[in-house]
Amino acid sequence: MKIRFLKMHGTKNDFVVFDDLEHKVELSSGQVTQLCDRREGIGADGVIVVRNSDVADFFMDYINSDGTIAEMCGNGIRCLAKYVYDNSLITRKNLRVETRAGIKPLDLIIGSDGMVERVRVDMGAPIFDPEKIPANIKDRNAPILDYQVEVAHHKFTCNLVSMGNPHCVIFAEDNLDYLARTYGPLLETHPVFPAKTNVEFCKVLGPNRLLMRVWERGSGETFSCGTGACATAVASALKGYTKGETTVELLGGPLSIFWKGINNSVIMTGKAETVYSGDITI
């Protein structure tokens, strides 16, 4: 089957995006891996299939580059919003997208060219219950802050948050890239995380600025992670490092994160960009 796709990215977290509103396409994990291969395929961190939803405007079917299903992708949902508006699948500047982590309301910010430039996403309230993150931790009150996890004879002080998918946030002063590449894959698969986890290493730059590097569950090191930026801003606020609207600086660019506190939604704002379009046979 030949499909028409867009190559898109949100702060350089890149995706193969296409719509299948009649649900004619079922991708195998091998096909997803092939599409995402940067030498033999299109090249991407994941694949987004825009599908119909019975409860929202669209459903985001998101698959990681290794072929595993993901509950949610913050950068990906912004790209989906740009895809459906720029391709006239919707004309409103607000929409609701069903994900495996629930329904997310989005507001579109239109550029001078009439296309979506940025997207504001209500990511929902962060989850702190260890069973729902999930994390194999007992006898600890939520939120789980400063929890010690050891990998390769190195102990890390971890802060655990779910944004519909699990995150392990670690604050450090230096060598964030080295830490993410070296210890990210070990922490991702640590037994304390039964569904694996995303891993963020973060440096506090000021009362409303964070520097973050990420090792994504199912994708490895990426230039950006929207849910990771949200989880990191939440953990930073809980520890008193930042407050109010926070800019999270990533390899792929900045994301703006706003959170009022416990039981409130996290609001993420960032760019969504189209790189090119093409046809591929799967």
C-alpha cells in the first residue's frame, strides 16, 4: 500500500505522520522500525497515525521507533495538530485529541502564512501514585522525590512523575549529555520500572529556566521530549527550584511549561514544523 506522509518535528523530536481515517492501515512493529530507520527508511523517532475517534476530534496512534506502543507524546501531539489543520481536516483553532493517556485539549497558534506555528496543549495533571506511574515502590508517600536508584555501581537521586507515561527526573550540575547516553538505557530498564521509563537529566539555570537532556523509552536519545519537559518542570517545582512558567531548554529548542501545582494541569506550548512530504510503499 502506498501512503502519503509528512515528515514533521517538534523541537527536533521527529515523526512520520499520516492519516488513516478509514482505518485501512495496520502497521507491524517491523514496518514501524523500517519507516523510522535513518539509513534504510524515512528516519524518525516515531510514527504518528491520525485516526478517527468516537470521543474526540481525532485519535493519536503513536508508535516508538523500536515498534513499541506509547501512551502519549507531547511533541508528537503538536505535530498532529499542525497536520490536521494545515491539511484542512479541521478548520477550528481548538481541538481535542484522544490518546492512550486520555483526551488532550489543544489550542492552535496560527502564523502569518496561515499555517499552525505553535500549539498549546493541556497535558493533564501529573500522576504521582507509584502504582499508576508505574514504579515498584512501596511504603513511600507520593510524590516520589529523592528516591535512590543504583545502576552500574552509581546511585542516582530520582524524582518520579507520570504524564500519562513514566518519567524519572534526575537533577545534575554537569555532563548531562554523557549521563543521558551512559546511564539512560540502564535506568530505562531498571526493575523498579515495570513498564520501563523515560529518563531526564536536568540542570537548573534559574528560577524559571531548566536545561534538560533525555533518554526516551523505546527511542533512545532524542533531541526533545514534550512529556519529559513537563515531568521535569513538575519535579523542579515540587523541589522548589523553579516556579510559575518555566522554559525548558532542549537540544531541539525551548518548550514553555506552566503548572500551578498539585491537581492542576500542566500546560505545554511549543512549535510544530513540517520538513517535507512524500510517498512510500509499506
